[in-house]
Amino acid sequence: MDSKTYAVDFDGTISLGKWPEVGPANDRLILFLLERKRCGDKLILWTCRADEALDAAITFCVQQGLHFDAVNDNLPEVVERYGSNSRKITCDYYIDDRSFTVDDVLAEEANEKNSMAG
């Protein structure tokens, strides 16, 4: 089985607290990510944090046992394969508290419309 790459957001995803704090930890997700890493999958920390806030997030993750193959960057083998480093992270799965499929968006819009009509 080929390894997979997971790009994972920090705020509201790995950390359930509010910016700029770190923590509490999303234990369920962290256990999942640790298992994926043990199985040989790659992890990318994919966050808007920068500078000291990013350092705090990385430190928090390391304290949870999470070690990333890249931070806000593509994996070196992806850059080599494509000959450039796209601004969009290349991965198999994006894990983010704000992610939606088109079905999720349509359902949310329908719920809002129904609540306004009632």
C-alpha cells in the first residue's frame, strides 16, 4: 500500500483552543495522526501561523509526540517530482476544521433557508 500524505491545520483542528493560545489537544485527531505516521504516512503542518505563534504550535505538537515531515511547505520529494514548489500544498488529504464538501455547503444553505422561512 502506498503511503499517504496528510496536510493538517492547527487552530481548531490539532489544537481546540482559540488563537493565539495552543491547546487543549484534539486527542482523537492526534492519536489518528500518530498511527498514520507509524504506518509510514507523511504529515504536513498546514497553518496560517507564523513566527512565534508557529513556533508555539510546533512545540505543542512535539509535546504531543507529533513530528511533521514539512511545515507550511511541500514535501521535498513532491518538489523534485514536479520541478517546482507550488504555493498549494500537495497531499492526499486536507484535515481542517473549516473544510466542507459541496454537499456540506448546499446542506448548510438549505438549513439557513429553512430556518429563515420558519
